[in-house]
Amino acid sequence: MNQAEPVPRSVYGVKTCIEFGANIGMNLKALKLLFPKQEQYGIEINSDAVNELVKNIPSNNVFHSSILDFPPPYKQNDMGFGVDKGCVDTYQS
């Protein structure tokens, strides 16, 4: 049985999260449980997924576009992550 890895210390204090390719927002939903005050954004190109994503994060924080066309509103302590084959990569400035 695989145990969940602890949340890295570098993630604590991150106030804003942008998920590139958010799909329906399950990663954002999980992060919200860990960090209830975190401001979250999602970028998703698939219309069906966007319709579900707005149920998990505020609709004004959902960007229905390609990640290649998204102009990021960088802020201090931003973090973005993407999932590729089950691996979560985090990036913090």
C-alpha cells in the first residue's frame, strides 16, 4: 500500500495557485482542503471540463483557453502545477 507523501515545506505559504490543464479541478479541490485560504485559478481548453471546473473554483478564476495563449498574472509566492502521468510538478517563484 502506497502512503501519501507529506506536503513539501516549500508549498506552505503559497497564497495563489494556477493549474495549467486543470481539467475538472480535482487537484485544486485537494489543495483547497490543505490550504483553505489559497486563491486558485485554472486554465483548461476542453469546454466540457470547463463546465465542471467552474463547480470547483470561482468562474472568474477559470480561463477557457490553451495554456499557450494564457497571459499569467504573476504575483509573489505564486505556484503552478501540472499532472503528467500521475506525477505532480510544482513550480514556485
